[in-house]
Amino acid sequence: MNLVYNSDHFYVVEFAGDGYELVDKERGRGTFLQGPSAARFRESMQSVIAASPTIASMDEFLSGFEELLTQAIVLH
């Protein structure tokens, strides 16, 4: 498990060989991407990171995935 990104609004965790977990902290929603979806997400993230993004621009990029964030985050 590798924390790829963490801000006040989002976090992204990479699971080696398995995929990515993306969570919108404000909405309390997340998703897990694996397979071809995870590969496309990784490529997109690499492109954004290569441009040395600000926190605001990175959060804006991640907000483009909000329609995929369908799982409620529940804390025990």
C-alpha cells in the first residue's frame, strides 16, 4: 500500500498489483479501481504529476472522477 496523494479533499492509495483506492473526504465516498481502469488512472495521474500540479489543480483533476465514487466510507 502506497499513499499517492493526500489533501483536505481527497486521498489516493495505490495497492501494488491490485489497483487504486480514491476517496473524496468531504462527501465520504470512494471507489476502488483495478485492471484496465487502474492502468488508465495511473497514466492520467502520471501526466498530471509530471506537470508539477498545485494542490488545487490536483484536487480539480480528482474531482473529475466523482461519478465513480459510489461507495460510502464508514468508520468503525
